[in-house]
Amino acid sequence: MDAEAFSEAQRGYLRRHPGGYLAFVPPSLPPELELAPDLVNALSEADRNLGLLAGAGEWLPNPHLLIRSFVKREAVLSSRIEGTQASIVDLVLFEASPRTSTVSDVREVANYVRALELGVHEDRVLPISLRLMRDLHRELITGIGGAHLTPGEFRTSQNWIGPPGCTLNQASYVPPPPEDMRDALDAFEKYLHAKSDFPPLIRLAIVHYQFEAIHPFLDGNGRVGRLLVTLLLHEWRLLPQPLLYLSAFFERHRNDYYRLLLGVSLAGDWEEWITFFLTGIAEQSADVVERARRLLALRERYRSELHTARSSALPLKLVDHLFEQPALNLAQARELLGVSARAASMNVQKLEEAGIVVEVTKRARNRVYVADEILDLIREP
């Protein structure tokens, strides 16, 4: 890491490790920050759109039907930022029939879903804390990277960020050594629960940067850091439901995302980073409101098409399930409906005849049915 890349003020936070390399130890929060006009305008737009989303969370008849769809979208896009190639289709097919999946990255994405669901689960007792972060990391990493990545544990060795194959001295960023990292994490946790003079959304941008700058795990820091954004929006009561996920915005502007995070470390450029973050809040809030409206309209159309005076309620139950899980097999349908295998097959067939699902495996057994229109709405840019 090149000390000359840092501004004079930021060089004061560089540490020369006994191993000879430089590392950056971010100062404790809060930073000194002036609310310039561009930042204030971005905050106003973000607050307005987030308020509209919070209102949508109140009028949605069953927000849990949609939350799982947004969780899947977030899992795919957040993992894609880190280089995975699995799609939403790959994910839902894996969830419906894990043994038949041939996509290597999909288990990593499925782990992200489990980690996110752990964090947003209504029975979660732990507040946002270092312990919860370790639990999220354990869900995220277990089974995909080997024991050397120490799932659920903060690192005890140095990591760094840079081009593949680079050394510590060639890295573009080296986070705090383990001995400094612990103190930084303790201060970070205290800041999460302290009162702040900053508006909550600005504070959230600050928190996201600080977590990424500390980089406390050997792997998965970006994904855990983005999970925290969603959890804190709910924890701080900015949203009644965990409906907002920023990875779509970060993935779309990936180069700016990394450049602006690094810019805070190199030059203390908080304003540009926070303005970018607030723009993401505004854009994604508007996107979720519109996407939720369209998903609900599609659900009502399906229910209307299936509903007749003499029809069973069972196909409607399957429709609601598809908005949580857009792929299913006959065994899942049987368990969900509590009926025989034959009755489950008949009810899935009704959805197939209505054009709501299509069978995608072309097999005689272990068939998987996918709701294409729902998937199209979830994965649409």
C-alpha cells in the first residue's frame, strides 16, 4: 500500500506493521462532516422515497409474500458483486431441487439467503451486534470456502484488497492488523447503539463504510456489510418491514461503489460517498414500491383466474407460496397442502393449465415447476 496515495491528513491513520507493510486503521466514528447542499438534496430525496416505501410496507396485504422475493434478488446481486455467476433462476431451482443443481456458485448465493433470513427473522432476539455479525458470517461462509476462512469468527491474520495475486505491499488497501481491528470493532459496536446528531440515513452510510474499512473477516466482508444496511433500516425503525436492499444499485455502479469507499480512506472524502449512498437509497426505494405493486397485481390476477364458485382454495395457497418461492416440486406441494401425492399433482396441474407455472426438468420424476412471470418481475433490471 502506497502512503503517497493518502492525503496528508489520512496518513496519520497509517500504521507500519512489524512485518514491514502499511495498514490503515480508520478513526473512530463519528467523522467531522459538513452537510453541503448536494448532500442535503440527496438526503431529502432519499428520505422522501424511503417514506413512500415505509408507507407501502403498511398497506401491503401480506408483505412477507414479497420479502422473500426481494431477499432472493438481493442474494444474487450482492453475491454477483463478489464475482459469482449464479442467477435467480439457478437459485430457485437449487432451492426446489438441490441435488440436481450443476451451478457451482449457487450454494454461495443460497447461503446468503439463509444469512439474510436469519437477520430479518421476526423471532431474532439479538440486537445488531458483533455477535450477530459473526452469526451472519457463519451462515454465509459455511460449506463454501473451507475451514481456513473461519466461518463465524473474526480474523486473526492480516487480509488485504487488491488485484488477484498482489502482495500486501502491492495492495490498494490494507485494513487494520488484528490487534488494532479488535479495538476498532469495539468502537464500531458502541457507535451502533449510541445517540447521534447525524440523520439516520447519513449515519447508515457512515456505518457501512466503517465496517468495510475494518474488514473484520477473511472473506465475505462486502456481503455482511450490505446485510447490515437492510437490518439497520429495520432495527432503527426506518422501515416497518425489511424491504430495502441496495445491492442492485451497488452492482449497477460497482466501480463507483469501490472507488468511493476507498476515497474515504485515502482522502477523507465522506461527502461524495454519502451522496452516492443516499442516491442508492432513493433509487432502490422507488424501485421496490413499483416492483411490489406489480407483483401484487400479478398475484391478484392469478387468484382471479383461479377463483370460481366451486373451486378449491388449494391452488390459491400454491399461488401465494410461489410469490415466496417461485419454483416447487410435487413433494413440496404435497407437504404445503397436506394432501395426497395425487391431489398435489392435480392442483399443480391446475396452475400449469392456467399458465402460472411451467415444468422445466422434462423428467418423469422429481419434476420442478417454475413461475416464469414472477421470476421475470424479480430479476428485471
